[in-house]
Amino acid sequence: MMNRVVLVGRLTKDPELRYTPAGDAVATFTLAVNRPYKNANGEQPVDYINIVVWRKAAENAANFLKKGSLAGVDGRVQTRNYEGQDGKRVYVTEVLAESVQFLEPRSSQEAPQQQSNTNQSNHQANQQNGRQQGNSDPFGGTGKPIDISDDDLPF
């Protein structure tokens, strides 16, 4: 028998971290996964899949993932049931994650304006450092062709 699931999607909200009475960490979140086709309206349908992750992986997911994060999940499908408040049997199907991969660096989750300001500041600082140290980029910004002889090429 085989029961294997591999998903890539974005979190619909921050992971919810809880601890069992025995002290085991368990995190739950929902992953929005696009279907591989578009419907008649040209829209790409999305499946919202409940994910459960345990122990250290649960703590890592809760600490490093947030709403909108791109994540990969490797695990298996499981179905469980319990008695609801109205006395009826409730069935839940979810993915029990064996591993969760963070598919974006933390810096890419910053606000775009903040990120562009940071990049601009870094560029300006690098330019100033180059001038202060007397290092100028021989290939940067002149717009003129560079004359390279065949003797300078390594091949």
C-alpha cells in the first residue's frame, strides 16, 4: 500500500501551535494549492488542504511560517473521526506532514516597499564603499564597449 502526498502552496493564515498534555507540539494550518488547470472563466481553482505537523517540525512551522508563506509539505493523508457537540460523528481528512519545507527566504516576505528601500540603501552603501576604497567596477555603468584581446580570454 502507498499513502504519499507532496504539496506546494501558500498558508491561508498563521500556523496554530498547541501542546498535548504529554508536552508534544502540534501545529495546524491550511495550505492553498492551485489546481493545474483553469476553469471556463479562466480562473485557476484552489484547494484548501488542512495540514497537521508534530513535534520540532511543528514548532519550526509556527516560528518561521506565516500567512502567505510558500511552503512544501511531504506527508500522508489521514482520516479521523470524533463525536461532535450535537452527538453526530464528524469525519476529518487532513495531511499529516512528515516534513515541511520553507520555500521562500524570510527577507522575501517583507513588504515590497521596505525591501526596495533596503536594496536601494545597500546599493548606495556599496557605491560609497567602492569610492572610499578606490575600487571601481571596471564593467559598471559606462555604457561603452569593453576592449578585450583574445589573449585575455581563458578559452
